[in-house]
Amino acid sequence: MANIRSQIKRNRQNEVRRLRNKAVRSEMKTRVKNALGQAEAGDEDTVESVRLAVKRIDKAGAKGIIHKNQASNRKARLMKRLASISADQS
């Protein structure tokens, strides 16, 4: 445990940020999983769930929780999987 007051404060801040980042990453993954699940099921709310998934990915990239290039890669991968799902259903 740190003895310096500024380091004690820094440890508290890091823990709060770690938990916040973990929650955001978890929500992002959940939104992507829901979007893919709805697309595979052929649900009519697929467009809305995809929009929410992309929004969460963009927000995580903008806030620095994931790198901006990683956010772009995740969106591209999501769209590619959705396109292949819709092609298989057609």
C-alpha cells in the first residue's frame, strides 16, 4: 500500500475508472451480441439494435476506453457479419 497521499488518491481514481471502463466494455459486447442474435433470428428490431451497438462502440472509442482504430475495426467486423447473415437468409 502506498504511503504518499497523492498515490493513495491516484489508486482510488484508477479503481473507479477501471470499474467504469469494465462496465462500458461489457455493455458494448452485450449490445453487439444482441444485434447479432436478432439478425440471425430475423427480428424486425435488428436495425435498432445494430444502431445501438454502433453507438456504444463509437462512444467507447471517443472516451478512450478502446482505441479509435479498434472501435472502427469492431464496427467493420460487425457490419461484415451482419451482411453475411442477411446474405445467408436471402
